[in-house]
Amino acid sequence: MQIRLDVFARPRLLSASAAVAAALYMAAPSPALSDPMYTYDISPSIDLPCSPGNCVYGNPSTHTADVISGTFTESVAGPTYTLDSVDLTVTGPYKPGAYNMVAIDYPSTSTEITACTGGTSCTTYADILRIYFQDPLSGSSDPVIDVAWDGAHDAVPTDSAHTSPSRSPLRSQSSVPVLPGQLGCAGVRRPRKLMANKFSNPARSA
């Protein structure tokens, strides 16, 4: 006769490394939440100056200058600021057009966005529209302090143009969150079923 004892081991507690990993996972922000995006409406429109002796981006004879309006969307997680989309309209005698292309060759920064109309204008330095802001872009309104096309000349707006930000949908994340039990050897081990030694009946073996 054989006697079999089934003994169930008690679940092991989290190891020190597993506990730390789990705590870090719970405390870490979601990747999507750490990448805020805002859509900025430039309001009112940016009016460029055109007065005697100060009409860089306009027609001195008619005293008219370009006017810039529109919106743009930027990720402002920092330290990297990414211009996701731009939809600006320039009207006037200097360089009118739809500036709805991101100037990839001339990246935007925390206080500057760059845009172009497409085609060769996205690679020609003098055709890149640059708009400068007083402070790093964030969820707060930010005054426009300067506008330039060629780097050699710039123009200070004559009005109080500024950004009016609104929170945009978060950038989609394709990654799947890692659970604490998937972090290396971390996690709670399942209860193990232990088998006791088999005892033989002396009478049977005789």
C-alpha cells in the first residue's frame, strides 16, 4: 500500500526587487499623459508693420503689410517640442499663401514655429515663415513678439497677437503597458503543489 500526501505550499510574498518594480510601475505616468498636445489659435491676427522706413514685409507705396492668421498644433512635453500640424494663412502684398506645411528642415523650438507653403518653399531658407513667442509654448496664452521670413529681417507685430491654446487629443500610443508580473523575475509566484515522499508498505515489500 502506498501513501501519498499532497501538500500545498503557501504563496510566496513579493521579493524585494518585485516590490520595487511594482511600485515604480504604479508611480510612473502613462506615456500618453506625458506627451501633452495643444492646438493654438493665433488671435487676433498678426498685423505686420508698414510705416515709412519700416515696411519689411509689405508695400511701402500702399502702406499695407502682410497679415497672418490660423492655428497650429504642437507637442509640448519638453525638452523636445514637436510641431505636429500647422494651418496658417498669410494675406497681403509680400508672401501671401497657405502655410500649411511643417518645415521639417528647419525644426520648431519651444519659442518658435516654422512653416512653409510646400514644394521648394519648404527647403528655401528665405521662404520659411517663422513666428516667435515670448515664452515657451505651454497651456497658457503666449504673446507673439516677432515674425521673420529670411532671418536677416524681422518684424514686430503692431497688435497684441497671442496664442489661445486648447488641449488636443493625446498622441496615440501603440505600446501595451507592462504589468508588474512581466518585469523580469518580478511578480507573485503561483502556489506550487508539492509531492510528499512515497512510503512503501513493509508488508508489501516483504
